[in-house]
Amino acid sequence: MKQIRWIAVISLTVLFTIVVFRNLESTNLELVVTTVELPLAALLSLTLLLGFGLGLMFPTMWKVRSWQNARQKRKVEKTVGLESE
């Protein structure tokens, strides 16, 4: 299993490196208030990092929300249990 993981990591790294070197020309990125000129490879790298970060952030947020909901449910059950006595 570790060999498959390493093969996948190395393959993706090589693929990403090829894409970066094939996209070194400069491009304009128009933001709301300004325009930034940067290599397309940098834009692709930033997009990759942003996607990776969001992919890590959202499941974490959902897990925290489920913990909060479970805590709220226990609190309500405890309150209802006390009222029925």
C-alpha cells in the first residue's frame, strides 16, 4: 500500500512540474480593484494551494459543527431529564 502511495505522489509531482514548466508565460489576473501580472504557473500553483486548503478546512468545519450539535443535544437531553423528575 505504501508503494502505491509513493508512486502516486511521485507521479503527481512529476505531472505538476511538467505543467508548471509548460506554463511559464505571463498572464494578467484582474481582481476587483487591481490587475496583477504573474506567470500562469504561479496562478496554477496558487489555485492548487487554495483548493487544497479549502479541502482541508471544510471537512474540519463540518466535524466541529457536528460536535457542537452533539453537545447541544446532550445539553437538551440533560435539561429534559431534569425537568421530568
